[in-house]
Amino acid sequence: MAAANGMHACMALLVLLAAAAGVGSTTVAYDDRSLILDGERRIIVSGSIHYPRSTPEMWPDLIKKAKEGGLNTIETYVFWNGHEPRRRQYTFEGNYDVVRFFKEIQNAGMYAILRIGPYICGEWNYGGLPAWLRDIAGLKFRLHNEPFENEMEAFTTLIVNKMKDANMFAEQGGPIILAQIENEYGYTMLQPNNIQSAHEYIHWCTDMANKQNVGIPWIMCQQDNDVPQNVINTCNGFYCHDWFPNRTSIPKMWTENWTGWYRDWDQPEFRRPTEDIAFAVAMFFQKRGSLQNYYMYHGGTNFGRSAGGPYITTSYDYDAPLDEYGNLRQPKYGHLKELHSVLMSMEKILLHGEYTDTNYGDNVTVTKYSLDSTSACFINNRFDDRDVNVTLDRTTYTLPAWSVSILPDCKTVAFNSAKVKTQTSVMVNKANMVEQQTERLKWSWMPENLRPFMTDEKGNFRKNELLEQIATTTDQSDYLWYRTSLEHKGEGSYILYVNTTGHELYAFVNGKLVGQQYSPNGNFTFQLKSPVKLHDGKNYISLLSGTVGLRNYGGSFEMIPAGIVGGPVKLIDSNGSEIDLSNSSWSYKAGLAGEYRQIHLDKPGYKWHNNNGTIPIKRPFTWYKTTFQAPVGEDSVVVDLQGLNKGIAWVNGNNLGRYWPSYTAADMPGCHHCDYRGVFKAEVDAQKCLTGCGEPSQRLYHVPRSFLRSGEPNTLVLFEEAGGDPSEVGVRTVAEGSVCASAEVGDAVTLSCGGRTVSSVDVASFGVARGRCGSYEGGCESAAAYEAFAAACVGRESCTVQVADAFTGAGCVSGVLTVQATC
């Protein structure tokens, strides 16, 4: 009863606050069934779109597509180290204009979820925490200590005040209905050695957040242990139907439904089947869920140095319903759209109705919701190896394995998670039609100026020890120079031995590159051993350590070092005698000369060489430049960096991110089959639905249209660190190539080319024997179906054809019709 009285008091307070805020405000409360908006229980179907992983010019289209896909809410993290790269120096411009992003959500008439964190994980560099925090004495990340809590509160308050100033919270008439503090804390930080500090910290977080007076509830995800009373804990994962919050007075919310997985440089792509994610969502709402968010709905791109990891790719596609470039990923987008429509049609009965669960043996459950004289039903089949028949009110329903059927009236199946009727789209990349196809890009080049770093002079400072890289550079560059010198009598041959926590290392002796090595993904400690020759007199040793994104997850992840911290660095002669240089006088300098000169901006006065059209290849530490015309039309633009090794790419001064096409994805068992049935897993447990094994982890790099200039040359600048060949580099567009759909008699089939037109119908068959969209073979060809689709579709952007009995009249057995067309 006390909880109920508290609920009424909360509602009354929110109403008063809303009245004070003015017309258009939304009151937000909750009970055990759902969020309550303006006094009404609501189903929230949300999707994550991260504003820095796209551009402001892309935001309206992404949000529009999300809404058309049946979402009513957009969720995003807030990226602390992006907004405050240096202490008290803030960035809120361009793709970090977070207020503009929320205004775009508001303009679309959608709700928003603000996940401040400010630790976010998110496969983002350092989990979103600024590296400069390590400069503050006594500071410990994400534990109860005043230095960290002061900085965290200052940033949280800054973001809250920006939202308040823009009237973005619901009580002000804005779209934000929920806010999050901290992120995935319980599973990573509640360790025996810090459990008391963690307990005090997580309760401090909640108190600090609630003192912000935002007028909406605060949530914590993956916080099932030690949950403060004044927050809502939520679930993250591939499946959350069997999860329930730790208190009965709060609703069941799923803040991260993983639509796929991120990609490492050495891994293939993880593809979560459409049928499986629909199964997970339907199961969640069958079992009293009320808020579900797709992580990601649009993954986007890790521009610049924002990718975490280490070794997370620049692409953050995530197999999301909107692909990296913002195109619809079909059938995932369309199948989920149909599911959302059915769920929203049942909103009132799901959130107000009485419910009963009836088990029909193992792994089969019928849930019936009843309200007044209406009812709605879910039937699930959790077997992953067999279809089942379920009789309900004298009607028998066949459920495919690993599926859920939804019957909004408990009579007619409106949706089955395993029966995909939306078209499949195969995306293809094509050469830039503006450029002459027989003519390759023309390149000029410039060497990276290594000379200043080949001695131990002119460093930023000196130390008689080998320092940790992240703390030394505050992560302002991927690179840190360690330089020292020694006097040697006569000539000598040695092995230069360097122990490093990487992630990569280049070694120079007396100005000559003598060794280079990177660590295999996973274990970033490695030893470089290179033969070297010393001359009589003073010899210089220069070591360039590189990072490839900083760790973003795990308990005390900030304590994991990078660089040549501690070493040792030794010279070992043929007799095994050692010269230990670890405590020599080391000179330090962060970054490369080209970074300080901002070569990527291609300023006037830079001396680029063209050598009459010939350029050096396989040459480490080389800058390349070319120009190209923007592709015509609106198709997504990418640069294909096949042939290069490792480096960074810019278009018109905009950083596309790190590239590493020479790193080949491993051949894992999961690459060789994909069956949607059964539990989907990722990372080391992945057993199915992987693509790209044995291929470059990433060849194509997104160039947003807003980076391009139409009608004039666009400049592509590459910094090739390890030595590559740009001769095969090209500018390409990505768009639908083939579109396919399968349906039974009576179903309507819709094909769409997404702004382009259907050029041909290629297949119209019953019982396709093999292949996949774009390469179907076999089956019983239906001339009637072919003629119908050709007449309706060719020359049109989209078309809809009803599958008729007459399509089977040419000797085909009625069944599933498969249609394939070319855009």
C-alpha cells in the first residue's frame, strides 16, 4: 500500500510540474506494467541511433526511417570524451551537436531516451571516458572517490542543463521520457576487492542523478545486483523474455536488444537472423515486456579515432535494420515493422489486460490476455529442431520451430516470427560513374617526416623510465615516440629486444627502420626482436608505439596499460650479454609530424610529388593524395581501400577513420552455415551466421554525402603507416542490386528498389531448389507469375502483386512462390 501511495504522490507531483512547465508537457510515471505518459500506459518500441556515428545531415532521414519502421522512440548514449576531449574544453558542434539531434527527434514526433552514463562502453574509445581523467591525482574510474565523482557530476550536470535550456525533457514539452545514469555496472564492477566502494558509488550515482530534477525516471541497465530504490533496472542482451526486474513495482524494460554484433579487425561479420530477433521481441512482449530498444537500429561509423576495443573496426554496422550508410536492411527492417504494427494494435490489452500462461508440454506456451470482452494471444514454440501443432479453441495452428505466433483476437494469426514476407535486398557496390571507368585515380605522394624523431633530441620531456602510453599522451594521438641514445665503442651486432603492451611497434636504429610488428587481437603484450648494427660513437634508438583503439569494457579496464611501459628494452649480443636500456634517459613525443602539420587538410604550400604518374608503393609512413568527382545521385558513397595496409583516410579534411584492409578475418566454424533456429551467440561463442571469413575485415569506408562537394574535385588523403599500394583504391556507390520475396497464395508481394527502378524480373518460381537472393536456381517456373510481376514492376520504383491461384496453373504445385528482380 505504501508503494501505491507513493505512486499517487509521484503522479500528483508530475502533474504539478507539468502545469508549471506549460502547454505541451508530458508527465512520465510508471507502474509494474509500463511507463505511464500523461496518465496512459504505453508500449515503447525504441531504437538506438548514436549521433556521432552519423552526420547531422543524415539524422532527419535516419529518424524518419525509424518512425516509418514502427518505432516511437530513439535512444542514444552521450559521449563524454567526444564532448570534452580536453578538460573543460567542450565540443557541441557538427556530429556532436547533441541538442540538435534531440530536436530532430522532437520534430519527428518521437520520444527519446537519454543515456548519459557517462561511462557508456558502446565499443567506443575508452568507453567514452576521457583519458585526461588519469591526470587527476587520486582518481579511480567508476568507484567511490571524490575526484571521479566530481568530474562525473560536472559533466552530467552540463548535459542535463543543456537539455533543460533547450526544453528537451518531457515535463518541458520535449521528447526525453527516460534518462540513464551509469551503464552495465553490476556485472563488471561488483568484484570482491571493491564491493564496498562499488556499492557506495552506485548509490551516489542515483542520488546525484535524482538531484538533477529532470522530472522523468532514471534507469540503470544490467544492474540486477545492489539496485538503488529510486531507479529502474533494465535488461541488455540477445534475449530478455525470461528476465524480470528486481522489484515488483517497476516495469520490464529491455534497453539493449542486440540486433547483431560489432566487428573486430580479425573477425568476420556477425549476422543475427531476422527470424531470431523477431522471435526474441515477440517473446519479450508475450512475457509482460513493455519497453524494448534495438541496439543498434542504425549503427553507423566510428569516424576518426572513436573506435574502441582494441581492434574494433571503423564500421559499426551492427547488422542493424538500417545499415551503416542508412539504407534499409531488408528483410530485417520490414519484418520488424510488421511486428511493431501488430504489437501496437494490441497496446491497451497488453498493458491493461489480465493474463494467463498455459504450457502445452515442454517448450510450448500459450499466453492469453483478456480485457472486457476482448482477448489477444501469443503462442510460442521454443523447440529449435521441430515444428509443433497447437490447438486453441478447436482451431489447430502450426508453428515453425523457434517461432512465436501472435493472434490479436486469439483466432487469426497476424504475425509469425519465422515467416518472413518482406523482401530481401542484396546491396552491391558499383564504380563511380562520374569518373572514366578505364582511368584509375591519379595519385601524388609525400613522405612522413621522420627525421626529427630519429634522435632523442627535441622531445616534450625526458624520463629515466619507460612510461605508459595512454597516460603520457592523454590519447591525443595513436602514436608515441620513445627515443634514447647510447655510446658504443666500435661496431657491434645485436638483437634489439622490446617488450611492449602494444598494440603495434616500429623500431628505428640510427634512422633506419629495423623492425615492425603488431599484436594478434586479444593478447596485446608481445616482444619485438630485430637484428641491429651499432656503429662507433653515439647511436640512436627510436621506438614508435601505436594504439588501435582503447579498451572500453571490463572491470578496471583503465588499468590495462598500453605502450612500452616498463619494457624491458635491451640489446643482446651473440653471447647473450645484455645492455639494458629500460632506465636510460628517454625522450618522449606524442604524434607524428604529419599530424602536427595537418597534412590531411591539404593546405597550400605542401609539396606533393607525382613523379610523372608513378608513386612509391609498399613504403611505410607515406601520405597519398588524389581527387575525384562526387558520384551522381543519392546512393551511399564509399571508398574501396583494397591494396592498402593500415592507416587513416580523410575526404575533404573529414576523418573517415582508421583503415586496415590487410587484416584478414579468421575462418571460424560459424561462417559455414546459418540456421535461425536456436540461441544466437556472438564473439567466441559464435557458431553460425558469420560472413566474410578469409576476406579483408573491412574494405569499404563510408563517405557521407555531406563530406562531398558537387561539381568540383573532392580530395582523398591517405596516411599509409605500414606500406601499401593505392593503385586499386576506388570511389564506389552502394545500392540495392537484387530484391527478392517469397509468399504463398493469397499473400501480397511488394518489391521496392529504394529510389531506383526495377530493370528486370529474373525469377518467378515455386519451390526454389538452391541459392540465395541474387543467385536463385531451380524450382518450377511460373509463366503467369512472371508476366504479372514483369507487368507490374519493370520500370517502377516499387510494385505490389497478389499471389493468385492462377500462378500455379502451369503444372507447378501450390506452395511458396519466390520472386527475384534486379534494380
